Amino acid sequence: KERFVSEPLHIVCPHCSTTNRVKPDQLASHPDCGQCHQPLFTGHPVALDDEAAFDKHVTRSQIPVLVDFWAPWCGPCRMMAPAYEKAAADLEPRVRVAKVNTEAAQALGGRYNIRSIPTLALFVGGKEVARQPGAMTNPAQIVQWVQAHRPR
């Protein structure tokens, strides 16, 4: 069944993991969570080191989810962090931007066969649709990569 433009989207709250219904035309108006009343979009990457929260965001959100698999000891990860932060401000609210610390969430790194860090993975409808290993230090490059791989 084709989704009508005015039909609400499911958006998972980055603060309490409640699934909210938001009309597409309201995404840009800084919607708040109906449960915890915090902003659904902060313009910053969301830490998803908990497997249950990760799964909920990836499978329940009806917008693409961009994930940076990284580790605190990784030099290229630290080099990419400022660009990723800036890209989050550009991509939200059309894309949920998240980070997974592979040291804290080793099971997630293993489940997605992360062999090098940083690795970006784009999820749509619960499925990984694109992957990019290696640091991207230009925010525009990250945004372009997402736009090239997300469904229209």
C-alpha cells in the first residue's frame, strides 16, 4: 500500500524511546515527544549503545537512520566526529543520526559485522541499505553520501 504524504510517520524519541506519530509536514517545526516532552530532533547524533534502543530506532522509525560505528580510542573516529556532528544538523529531521560505540556495544558491532571503524551504515525500514567504512571529515560529503543512498 502506498503511503499518503499526510499520513503520520513513526518517529522514535531519542530521550525515552517512545514511538511518536508525526505528520511529515510537521517534521521541520521541531516536534516534541508526546511522552517525555523532549524534542524529537536535537541536531546532534543520538547515542544508541543499548541494543534494545538501537533496534527500536532502526526498526520503528519511518525515516532513514544513519549510524556511525566508532570507538573512543580510534583516531580517525575522533577526526570524523566534528563533521558527523555538523552533518546531523543538516540531515535532521529527514534522517535520524546516531552513533554506536563499538566498545560499549560489542554485540551490535558483531551483529553488523563491523570490521573497521569508523563505519557509516544507513538503515531504511529496519534494513541496512548502504555502508561506508573509513572517516569522512567533510560534513557535506557525509550529507551527499546519505542523499545518494536513501530512497526518494
